[in-house]
Amino acid sequence: MLMANMDGLLLEKLVLDIINDKLFNIIGGNMNDIILKSFEKPDETRIFDKGKFEIVNLPNMVIGKATYQPGWKWSEDVSPLSGTEFCEVEHLGMVLSGSATVDFKDGKVHVLTKGDIFYVSSKPHDSWVLDNEEYISIHFLGAEGYAD
């Protein structure tokens, strides 16, 4: 897992650079066109116990926003929807608020906190919210198959 904790403005710039680069490649380098989307009006919302996963579709790219309440745990709240014991989706994202874990079967628990940019492989893993704060993250990879 790759994590980096960065200053808020630097993190925001990095995310915008990733999105702009992806959009530039999607529309063939023609930045005269623009696509504006918002999680205020997502294209799809997947709701489950103690959380939701909002989807915004762009050409050749799906971005997700995870919002989990305290007490949320993937193996309890999402597993019944996915049909797998643990999450098997590859993730690339950024934590906007709160903290959560990534727990692989080897027993090593990794903690994601506000400002972290994370990569998690598709190797089966569990996850849960820490403390009593809502957890919110943006997913640039793996959103299309999450909680589906």
C-alpha cells in the first residue's frame, strides 16, 4: 500500500492534476470541451448499512465517493451485496475525512487518515471505520465494481 500525507493545498493540486491529465487523455488532448460533474448529483448511489458509495461517470473513467458512518465494516455491511467474504476491488484514492483500516488476511492492519493518498491491491481485504467520525474518501480506481 502506498500512502502519502500531504498539505491540503498540495493534495488538492495533485488530485486536480490527476483528473486534468485523465480528462486530457480521454478527449484526445482537446481541452476545448469540458465535462462538469458533481457528487451533489451523482450518476448512481449504492446504499448499504452504515454507508453509501456515490458514482460519477466520465468517458472511460468512473470516480467514486465513499461515505461510511462509525461502526461501518466492509465484511459486515458490504459483503452481503458483493457475494465475497472480503473486498476484492483494487483501489486508488484519497481520504477526505475520518480514518479507516485496510486489513489483509495476513493480519497486518494499515490505517488510512485524512490527507492520505492510498493504493490497495485487489488482494482480499477487510476495512472498517475507526473512532466516532464519519469516513469519506474519493476513489479514482475500482469505483465501477465497488459494492455492486
